[in-house]
Amino acid sequence: MRWIVTALVVAGTVVWTLPEFYLGLAGALVGLLVELTAVQAGLALGAVLFGLRITHVIIGLGAEVKSWTWTHQRVVLRTIPVLATIGITGLKPGVRRRTVLTGAFAIVFCAALAALTWLATGSAFGKGMALAATACFLLQLVPVEKAGHTSLGWYVFSLPKMTGRPLGELEARPGVAAGMDAYRRGDLDEAERIYAGLVREHPELLTVVGLKIVTACARERYLEALQTVIGLTGRDDLSTRDLAFVMATTAGVAVLAVESGQFPPEVGLETARSMFGNAYEAGYPKQRANGTLAIMALIEGDTRTARQLAGYSAESSENAVGRADDLITIARAWMADGDNAKARELVAEAHELAGWSPRVAATRARLEIS
């Protein structure tokens, strides 16, 4: 649908702005960028107003220029300061109500901005901008929830009708978030205690099982984590989006198990490739796999690819633990190439972000010995 709408906007702009169609197309590009940014800004403002947590803010495109990373949040400024991406989650009871209100606020915010662009239709540039901004806004009203994208329409039109396990996943987010907070600051005992309480009430929830998987990996019990996540693939109550994340998680845990020596490489890497292939077909964004693909390249001795992919992943990381993990992959690649000096610089940053992480601690220890 996006491509159809884009084609219609381009054609409509050209016809409406002749003979200055080039100014109209430039305005359409600006209108698209403005409205896409307004979607994220509206969600961010709504989250603040209605009690949701903003987990990350990534501003711009291209390479990372500056970043600020805390235990629960990460802000990244990129080379080309256009577009933005934010993440939100629930921290207080009534997550559905708060999320619906956040989505509704974002719709009103985007509608107001799209309406303002029509004040500039006295010029070809303004006509293109108004047409593109309005089309982008209307497309956001279509309810869509995929592994890499959730529209504003889904928050307002689909979320209120949610029932069953998906609703349980949403309303359990405050408890799961508390467990993930404990995990990200390295308090694994607290994370496991929270998991034990959650699993008694919600044994069927994917987010609760996910908390078990990350804490098992943090304890370097990769086979236990792998067994747990593989057990999810046989469930018949999962949506396509759920399956995409489950299969991608299976690939990630399998690769960590191989790296740690707990799983045969020929079996683990093939499992990871197969799972990623299925995840991509289910809509999983390929760029989110870069961190795991980097470790696979490192295992196979392709250090250059490992550094490149881990660099991409580090720049788009959404939390401190994720960035630390990617930095360690790059450091290990430099170590494999005999450059311990570069590795030490990366490990120093990773230690500040998540010094408790087994991969960070083990790599730092190896460098100290060397």
C-alpha cells in the first residue's frame, strides 16, 4: 500500500504543480519527512503526558555523531538530522488506556501539522508539501502492526479491541519492565525474583518467558535459554509478528551458545541462518539482525564483516547492554586480527555501559592477561 500511495502522491503533485513540478516534488519530500517526524514527536509527547516510558530516541540518518546512554534510555544523534525513531513502553498499571491515549494524541498532533501545510498551497512547493503530508497522515490511520512497524491507527482502532494473551502481554509490561530494568543494571538475582513472581501469574506470556531467556543468557546458561525459546516455536497462539521475534531470538541464542562453546558450530550456525530466514519472511527487519550476524561472522573468521555489522548494530542500539555487546564483538574482531590497542578502547566503553555482562567481563579479562 505504501508504494501505491507514494506513486499517487508523485503523480498528483506533478499534475497539480505544472509547470513547476520540480518544486512540487521537493515540497512533497519535505512534507513526507515533516509528517514522519511528527508521528514520532506526537508519540513522544503523548508518552510523557500519559505516563509511558520513552526507551530510546534516535534522531537522523547515517553514522552516529553523538550518543547518550543510560541504563533505561538511549539517545542517538546521527549525521543527517532528518527523521527520528522512538520506543515507548508501559511502567504503570492501565497500559492499554495510556497507550491508546498516546496514540490518539499523536493522531491529533499529526492531523494539526498536516492541516497547517495547506496554508502554504499558494506555491508549487507548498502544494507538494501539503499533498504528501496529508497522504502520509492518512496512511498512518490504517491499523498495521508488524515486527518493524506499528501505525498510529493500530494504537487507536485495534488496541482497544485487543483481548486474550496479547492484552495480557500489554498489561504485564510494568512487571516485565521492572525485571528488564534489573537485568540491564546487572542485578540478575532481582531479575530472576521478579520473573518467578510473574511466571506464577502469567506462565503463558511471551514477555515473561523473554525475561527468563535474557537472564539465562546473562548467567551463560545458553542451552537452557535455547531450549526455552525453541519451546515457543511450537505454540499455536502466536501471531506472525510474535513468531518473527521468537525465531530471531532463537537465532541469537543459538549463536551465543556456539560462541561460548556450549553448542556445535555446524549445528548452531545453520539453525541461526534457518531461523533468520523464517523471521525475515514473517516481517522481521533485517537490520535488527546485524548484531547476531556480526557474531556469526566472527565465529567464521570474517573479522572485517564482523566489525562492519557490529558497528551498524552499535549505532542503532536501543539500550546500554545492546551497545556494550556490539562493542565487544568489534573488540574481539580486532583481537583476532592482533590489534589489542583498539580492542581495549572499545572494551573500556563497553565496561562503562555494562561491566557486569559475561561477554564484557570475559573480554576485558583476556585483554588484561595479554
